[in-house]
Amino acid sequence: MANLKAREGHDAQVRRDGIERLAAAVRGLADAVAVTGVDRATLDEVTGALDLMTHRLRTATDDDAYSGLVIKPVDYSIPEGPMPLNPILGACSPVRPDAQLRYREGEIAGTASFTRRFVGPPGFAHGGISAMLADQIVAASPMAIGRRAITKSLELRYLRPIPLDEDVQLWGVCEPTGDDTFRAQFTITSRGKPAVEGEAELVSFESFSDRGVSKP
């Protein structure tokens, strides 16, 4: 059972800091796995050590939706604030790419880059990770106007591939289309040209929560 007391105050922040460091180390490990050329004996040795560490981490688990990593009060001024395990932005995510989004003057903007563990065509990022990134941009964009929303539908156009190990620029904007509906646009730019662009329809988080989804 989760320890709710440990999620408040200094102890919770200390644990959160530790998870962030661990997640970063795991991402570094994943990048190393994607490029390693070591011999089979070394691979087997590392695999055995990882199996032991995985078992050690599983000796105590947290059944909270975000594993007790949301520090209260939640910081909604940054996109990743309420989503520590988000696979695109979450500081505690062991799988995220190097991506950052920030709100500015009613819009959302940032950068991202992808290592070889995200490869699709040789030398370029997989289209699926581009789609995940697009969904994150549009889903976070309503917060730039003080609203929370969930993606209802997403349309995207692949214009050119995204090279690995290069920064791409991210941009999105959102406008209300009704009491609890929104329309968002986004662009992922590579080498000064749009690489992926599209639009999305969103519904308010409050409307989504009414369907039985708990708020973080």
C-alpha cells in the first residue's frame, strides 16, 4: 500500500529527486544499449546485474497512479508539472526523449532531440515518436491560456524526416471552440523547415474527468 505521508513535504521531494536521477541514468543506459558494440560476455554480465537491480526496485512498489511522485501543490506553470511519468516530458520517466516545452504569451514552444533508441529509417526518428510528441504539444497547449484539456482527435502531416541527434523546434497554440472544446495547431520544425504539422480537437479536462477519470 502506498505511503501517503511520504508524498508530502521534504521526504517526498527527496524521494522525487532520487527517482529523477534514477530515470536519467536508465535513459543513459538505454542510449548505451542502442549503440553498444561490446562482446557477448560483457552483455551477459550487464544483463545479470540489471536483473538483480530490477528485482531490488520491485521489492517495494507504490500503487498511486503516478507512483507517489506528484508533489503537492502541483506546479501547473510548466507542462510536465502534473505528469512526472509522462513518456515525452516527465522528469521521472525512464523512457522519455530529450524534450522540453514552456508556455509563452498564450502559446507553447520548446525543443526536442532523439537518440538512436528512437530510430526509424536509418538516421531518422521513428514516425510514431513524432506522433507522440505532436500529441503532447497539442494536449499541453491549452494550459498556455489557463485551461486543461485532453486530445480528442489528432491529424498530422509528415513533411520530412526528423534527423537523430539534432534539435528540433516545437510550437503549438490552442483556442476555445465552445464551452469545453478546443482546437489546437502544432509544428515540429527541423533544419528551419516544418517536418511535422497538424491540428487537433480537444475536450476540457473537467469534461473528461466526468467520465470517471481521476485528476492528479
